[in-house]
Amino acid sequence: MSTTPVHSEMEEIPEAECLEIRRKHDFGRIGLVAEGQPQIFPVNYAMSARIISFRTAPGTKLSYAPSSKVAFEVDDYSPETGVGWSVMVQGIAYDATESLDDVSWTARGAMPHPMAPGEKVHRVAVDPQQITGRRFQRSG
């Protein structure tokens, strides 16, 4: 068993790069509060402009996300290179299924493809208020 300490170097990812990273991926996690408890759900998503869009069936996400502050996160780590990153969005969620506001119109321009079984006829959009990212390189 090694006792050599492992160190990481952390760097901030600029917002423009965070947006590009989000465009290159289609799987993330949405965090919201349901019945007073924080919950995190994996979702397949797509983007239109800065808006995150995902499809869902009736249930917790559709009941609690719209009109609420939410967090949305995408991340990855490569054991081969020791590089990991995380992009976090904090924003307001909308039920964009039939709404006529600008966020909903923009969200309907994205084409998310859910992998989970079942019919996902509703669309939820996240309008980012803050976008941050961090990348680390494991060393040692």
C-alpha cells in the first residue's frame, strides 16, 4: 500500500468553454428540492443557445422543477490521463412543453433524446443564471 500523497491542480474553466463542453455532451444531472429534500436525477439533454432542455414524463421533475431554482451538472473523469472536469449551471427551470415565453420557445429548438424507457412528452428547460466550471489534473 502506497503512502505517497496524491495532489490535484484545479483550474477554473471560462464560461465560453463551459458552454462548449455542455454542447458536446448529452447526459447530465439536474438537482432540485422536492418535498423539502434535495434530489438529483440523471437526464439526457440538448441545448438551444444557452438553454438546457430535457424531456420527462409526469413525476417529480415535472412537479417540482418548474419555477424553481435548480442546479444542472455535467462532468467526466479519465483514469488514463488523470484529468477530470465539472460544469455547473444554476438557474430557473420552466415547464416548456406548451408555454409561450422566450425560454420555452428556445428550449423547443433543442432535440434531447431520452435513453430511459417510457414516453417523455413533457419538456423542462433550464435558463442559466450562473455557469461555472473546474478542471483538475491528478498528479503524484
